[in-house]
Amino acid sequence: MLLKDVFTQFKDRQFIFVEPGGNFGDDLIYVGAKKLANELDIKYNSFFFDGEISPKSFWNAVNLEVYLAQSDIIYVHGGGGFNSIYGWAPQLLRILRSMFPKNLIIVGPTSTTLEPRYLSHILPKDKNIIFFAREMVTYNFIKRFYPKVYVDHDATFQLTENCDEFKSFCMGLTKKSEHSLLVLRQDAEEVPLPKVIKKENYDVVCDPATYEKEEWLKLHLWSSTITSNRLHSAIFGTIAGKEVKLFANSYHKNRAVWEFSLHKLGVEWIPHEFGSRMRIALTAARQKTFPYVDGLQSHLPSSLNRLRAKLRSTL
């Protein structure tokens, strides 16, 4: 059963879409799910609820706009947050179940880390939750927690390069081929570079997680090639028709989504020397996202600052 099938099954009900925060990759997920809902003529209201918003504030925001009934469906957008690195997504699911004890909750296509003790402690024990995985590793793992588990592609894949929703997300910007781009995570999911990747072979090397939206878009849309271990840089580039290569993050997510989705779309996988030993470091997990760091800067080509200045100068 796909997400479209479940949406169709309940299309006569009202949906509450919950956006759990994140970066522009997560925004792409929201846009993809909303496109599907619009195509099926589903009635929904969207509400942002990240770790900075109190449950009371979220509850008040919902009740100001929606008269909630027991038949309404809570849809939590998917992503990669079901882990102890960030901790918010499993907490959010628990909070939502407490707020809406009788409502059906659907979790959109998601990746989880393989942390049975952590997740079993925090996830709500509930048969009235439908959980979508976005790759087979998560699908086979999460079945131990919920009886209704399905697998479907990341919701971003509802988008196409020429659809109105993708064009709107791109703010009317056009594609160019001005630089080769290497996107490196500089957070708790970062890993050492595969030996075959040489930073000096790229015009721009960065982690754009904290960029403003227009700069983020230009960085990707104006690239000739994208090599990345940020999953949605790879997904965005694929939809935009770029030549894309993907390599590992600190757990199975990138490889598993590549196997389930991106491989079929022509994205090349770059093997890593860590191989099967690549896993999340639970005791050291922490988030420290920076667009550039000193250790990375020293390896960048001398033209990087000029290229970045060129990108910024057009904003």
C-alpha cells in the first residue's frame, strides 16, 4: 500500500498536516505531500510544530483554525528525524498521540535509525498509527513497533521538474551550469570522505544547511554536477535534472534510499571504505551544523570565496 492509497482511502476526512521543522530538504518533503493531497482533493490544514514550540501553543494554533473531530487524521510529514541524534520526531509522535488520543495518525515516508531500546522507550505504543518507511531497512525494522507499516518513496518524489509546485519552490529561478558542487554534512551525521572524492576537484565545497533559501536554491540550480551526502541535495538535484552522486551519512539512510529510489533514477552511489561498519555513534551524537568550518575551509580551492561571493551578490 502506498501513501496515495491511504490518502485515497481517507480522502473524505479532514487532515491536519504537521510540519516538524528542519531545513529546505524537509520543506521539499512538505511540498511533495501537499501536491499529492491536492491531486486527490484532500482537505487539509498545515501547522508547524518543531522543538521550539510548546504543545500548548501548537494546540491553540490548531484550535483557532480547525474544529477537530475524532474522525480527523493527523498526518506527520516524514523525514530522517526518528533517532537519538535529534530526538524530536519520536517525541513529537508521542506528544501528538497524547493530544489526539482517538485520532488516526499517519507518519509519512521516513527513515529511522536502528535503535530498538531508544525507540521502544519513547514511541507511543498504539495500533491506531500508520507508519510509512521510505526504504526497506527502516520498513523491516519499524514493523516491530507497529502493525500497519508500509513502504513508499520519499514524498519529495511526488514532485517533477516541470510541476507547478516544484517551480514555485524554486522561486522562478532557472538552471545554469556554473560550478561543480560537493555537499558535505558538517553535523552529527557527517562521515570521513570516501578516498575517491578529492575536494580540490570541486569548485564549491560546503554544507548549505544554514543558507538562506535563495542562496540554497542557486547553489544547487546553478551547479553542473552535485556530489553529496545530504540526501535532499541529491534528491533536489535529481528532480532538477542534474548529474548527481551520493555517498554515505553516518547510518543506513542514504544508502537505503539510494537502493529504493535514487538508483532507478540514474544517481551514482560512491562506495565508502567503512562499508557495513558505518553506523550512528550513539554516545557522541550531537548536532553541530555549520555552513563552513575552519577544518574544511583549509581544503577548499582558492576560488571558493569568489564563487560564494558571486552567489551572494545576486541575492
